[in-house]
Amino acid sequence: MVTVRDVAAAAGVSISTVSRALSAPGMVAAGTRDRVAAIAEQLGYQPNRAAASLRAGRKGALGLLVPDLANPYFAAVAKGVAERAREHGLGVFVVDSDEDPAAEVDLLRHLVHQTDGVILASPRAIDADVDVIGPRPVVVVNQDGPLAVVTDTDGGMRLALEHLRGLGHRRIAYVGGPASSWSDARRRGALREAAATGADVVALGHYPPTVAGGAAAAVAVAESGATAAITFNDVVAVGLVRAVRERGLRVPEDLSVVGWDDTYLAALASPPLTSVGSDLREVGRSATDLLVARLGGAPGAREVTVLPGTLSVRDSTGPAPR
């Protein structure tokens, strides 16, 4: 499908110039306007009708609420949202709740009044925010909801376990995330299914999704007898690797570690992290498309986009110690 980005590249102008040339031609110089229109026709570009409908009588902006923009996972999702919103000719308001559920409610209340719809990338259940959101459409990321974009947690967990068992690991620990996290609950469910097939998996408590959280789990991992650990996210994995090394364990010779989300941090860690993930920018792009379509009047009471899980194998995993 030809996008506004393709037209902009061919015409040698910005995406915003293409949007103005096609939707508000009086705001663009005649020569530029005619060139953009000709190239759009030549490429077969069809303006997004949902976005055009959205702009008519609306604020022309979407909202994105994340719990921690410093977390590379949410930063990548935000990039995808901003990228796709530009293609739709829309603005984005991004707010960060700093992992504070109470602050999230107030931030969301302000956000819904400034935007036409919201993308909610929160670990909390959406039920807690229904009264705040009101009639505005909301798309949730990795959460249950009528409009949602989720990654294949079960498939990702299978890939991680198959990889570790193929390396000879028989006892595998899971370093969990916040107790309120929907994603953590899904991963624990996938682990229980694995245990039913005979895999020796031990789920360790709930830890903050931070470097400090990973460090706090080091003692439990070392005492569990596991030769490999899967962590709630890449940030936790970094903290775990640092802490077990301080205890004299080598990664991956004594303990293999698998992160989750496959953010840019995984490739920068030492050693580089094997990590379960998906295309995080595509998560943001898909959420934006879903929201814009619903704002444009697309029918359907429920729609869930499931993105495949992947496994990037790097240096933090190796053969089980003998």
C-alpha cells in the first residue's frame, strides 16, 4: 500500500507538506501543491479516509500513556505511535505515569480532554480507567480490552524454553515483574503450561521492572538451583547479570539469562542478551492504526491485533554447566 511517506519521498518534501497539499491546498505554494498532487496520482496514493474524518470537527491529536518512558520498551512503542500518527496527519500527546497507578488516573483524565482517543500502554487493568476514559475510544497495548494490540506471549515463551532446553538446561527460573502486570500473568500462565509437559520451571516472586529489581532477584536465582533464568524484561536481565557476577557466577558459563522485549538495550548489554521480543515500533504503529480506524467510524465491537513473538539469540545463553 502506498503511504503518505512514499509520496513525500518521491516529491522531496516533508510528510506534513504532503498532508497540507492534499487536505488544505491553499496553504501550500502552487508549484509544490501541483507536484505533490501529480506524484500522488502517479503512485496511486489514496488519502486515509479515517484520518480525514477524524480531522473534521475533532482535536486532531491522539494520546499515549506509558508507565515509564525511560524504559526502552515504551520508548520504542512511542516511536511507532508518533511515526504512524504523522502519516495520518495527527499529533500525539505522550504522558508518563512514572509507574504510579494513582498518578496514571489524573494524567489520563487530563489526556482524554485534550485528544480524540488514547493508546494506553499500562500494566494495570483497563477496568480501573473506564470511568475516566468515558466514551472516547481507547486502544490498550498488551492488556485485555475491546481494542488491543498484544504480542504472542505463549509463542515467545515456547521459543525461549525450547532454546534453553536445547542447550541442556533442565531447571529454569522465571524472574517475574509487578504483580499487577497483565504481561507477567500471561508469562506465568505459559510457564505453568510448560511445567505440565514435564519442564522443571520455578517462578520466582514479583520484582520491580528495573535494574534494581533484577539485582534483588539474584539471591533467589542463585539459590533456586536453576542453570538458566528468563526475566520479565531486558532491564531486569541487566540487573540480574550484574548482581550474579558480583556473587562469582559467570554468564553464560554458570547461568544463562534470557531477557524479554528485545529492546536496543539487549544488544548493548554485556554480554549481549538473548531476548524474546517483537517489532516494538510495529506495536505502536498497529495501535495507532486501530485507534484511527475506530475514530473514523470503522465498525466492530472488538478487535485484537496479535503480533508474533521472536527470539534473538545472543551471548547471554550457552550450554548448561556440567
